[in-house]
Amino acid sequence: MDATDAQVAQEDRQQVSGREITRSLLNHVTNRYGVSLLAAVRKWIDFTDQRAAMVVARDGFALWGRASERALRSGIFITSGMEIPTLSIAARGPDAQRGNAETPISLEANIWGFQRSSEPVRELTIFSQRLGLSISLLLFDGAPATPEPDEVSETDTYDVLAGLVTRQNAGHAG
């Protein structure tokens, strides 16, 4: 990324940072940069500080999804093939937006459930009749049900095995 790309990326963040994500805001980004709505949502997920996720679905199942860094740390994972909840906006279709396709709609806990928890969510879904897809943007407003760890530590297999060998050798010494 050269200096110009970095400057544009910073301008993007400033344009949407702190503002509620709406269909109009996403349309503004697509028009300004000549990108698809899907690309605009994905880019927003990449740089948002909010706990948010996107789900691209067809025929009641997720094709793929992406979660923001904060959402991942709180246990929100989107897996390909996961069933779209029947009470979600994505599953119920455009009529479920009650004439409001502009802003996210609040849903109760237990509609979108994830590995660690189920909590209330706001869902903004864009339907593409031409492609037969829905793109859902899920916004999690409150604090996560389980605390986010400050740092996710990965356990290296080598370190685990080396620790076992060291303990076994210590038990046989002497």
C-alpha cells in the first residue's frame, strides 16, 4: 500500500467512524469508490472497532462470513454452511424489514446464536434478487456475554510437546 492508498483508507475510516452504519452510508461508499456493496461491507468489517459480523447467504445457509476483530475475540464466528436462523431478517425476507431497509433492525437474543453466547443484535440485510443472495450486517451493541481476552494466545504444538517431555524427564531423573 503506497502513501496515497493509506491516505484514502484513513479517509474511509474517518467518513464512517462513529456514524451508524446505514444503507445510505454504504451506498455513499460504493458510489465514491466504485466498489460493490459487498466490498464496502467487507471493508467496513475489516476496520471497524465495533463488534460486528457479515453473513452472505443463499437458500437459508451461509455461503461465507466475516467478523470484526472485536467480534472474533468475543466468540462470534461465521462458518460456511451454517443455517440462517428462521427468525432473522435474512431468512424472513425483505418484508421482515417492515418498510425500513435503511437502518439496522433490533432483534432479541437467541435469534442469532454463536459459539459462546446469544445476545441481542441489530441486523441490516441487503437482498439481491438478481443474485439470489442476502448480505446481513450484524451489530452487537452491548458488552460481550463473555469477556474479551486482552490478547489471544495461540498454543504451539511444539511448545506443548516440549513441556510434556521436560516434565516426563524430570519425573525420571534421580
